[in-house]
Amino acid sequence: MAGQLEGKVAFITGAARGQGRAHALRLAQEGADIIAVDICAPVSSLEGFYELATREDLDETVRQVEALDRRIVAREADVRDLAALQGAVEDGVAELGRLDIVVANAGIFTFGEDTHKVDPQAWQDIQDINLTGVWQTYAAAAEHLIAGGAGGSVIIISSLAGFKGLANVAAYTTAKHGIVGLMKVLANELGPHGIRVNTIHPNSIDTPMVKNTAAYKLFRPDLEDPKAEDAEDAFASLNPMGKAWIEPEHVSNAVAWLASDQAYYVSGAELPVDAAAAVH
């Protein structure tokens, strides 16, 4: 049976692992072909937090998408590099024929400092990747998306931090609020083209960005080398459903729905996938 995205093409950033890979696979399951990009390189301000994906991770995304009998064009590209994003999209559209869906997923996460003590480079990296990188992702894709003339969907991955002012997470929270503003502008701009624009707001997701020693230590500073099991109860306390880490596939289900005609009139929405963590 054909999937609900049969014949569509999706452009996904940060696709080498974690949420990005999950989104690529979920959309491929519904019949979409994929244009996938990832930086596949370190960002210096993340040292001491976690490591980013590698080319081998991106190759594994390619393998898994192709195992679903879908086509994929994968490129190493930094969302801070508009020309590289434009090149990846041009290559993908040339091979796959069109562009219907944009999933602006790439992002980094640092935390733990009082706002006035945040390292300036760490602040700048987060704004450049998590905020400007989302705008550049859209900018690289926009003309292809509009030229298709068949509507489309832009899905921006924000965060619980796009709703709430999380203490000691100033740079990330600022960027994640910023992309909500961008989404609202684009929803108004692109409505006449039949293109819908929405944000998704996950809580703590079961990916390396959240499941790492630095994050565990934020909740268990009493331990020198805390493990996941040491921090699990603390993470679970952040939402009323008592779920420490949400599986990325559940976010991807929301991505697939927003990408489909089932969400035909849904635009300008801020969709939480957070086990009710944002509920006041």
C-alpha cells in the first residue's frame, strides 16, 4: 500500500543520527525520498558535553533509507554555510526531481552556566546553528519548495525550551524561542502558496545530545561519573507522565503527520511532543 508521502521529497538537516535519522526513516516509510545533510564534524564549544555525528553515521542513515527502497541524496554540510546547503538542495532536486518537505532539525545543546557566565563562543555557536541555521535551511530550500506549486510543509524542530525559560540554558532557550518567531512569519508568508509551517517542541529525547555524562551531571552533581540510571528519576520528574527520555520515533510521527495532507490546514502551530512537560 502506498504511503501518505508517496512521490514527495524531504530535505532534512542533522540527519546522520538521533532525531534527524528517525525523521528520515519515518518519512521514507511513508514513501518520501530524502535529501539528508549533516555537519559530520566537531564544534569546539561542545567539548566536554558530547560528540557530534560522523560521516559513518550519515552513511548508516543512507543504508537504512535505501533498505526501505527509497532514494536518498546525502551530503556533508554545515547549516552555518548557506552555500553548502544550497549545493546539497540543488544536488538533491536534480536527482530526485522536486522538493515538498523541509525538516529543519539540526541543532546543538550546551547548558549549566549562569547566563552572565556563558562562554561567548558557546552563545554564538548556538545562535548560528540553532537559529540562523534554521533560517538558512529554509532559505536554501525556499525557491524549490515554492516553485513546485503543489503546496508543501516546513517543519522546524524547536524544544520545550521554545516554550519555557529554562534556568541555566540561556543560549539554547533564546534560539529555540527565536525559531518560533521565524515559523510564525513563514506561516503567513507561505500560506498563499499552500505551504504550511509549524514547530515541534520535544522534551528530553533519547539521543546523544541529551543522554551524556554532562547532562547527567547537571542533575547529579554529587556523582563524579553519573550514568543514565543515576539521572533517570530526575529526568522523569520533569513531566507528569514520568518519562525520562522520549524515543525519537514519537517526534518523527509528529513530523510525518505535519508533512502529510492529514495536516492540510495546520499551519502556525507549536506542537508539543513532551509528555506534558510544558503544561503549567
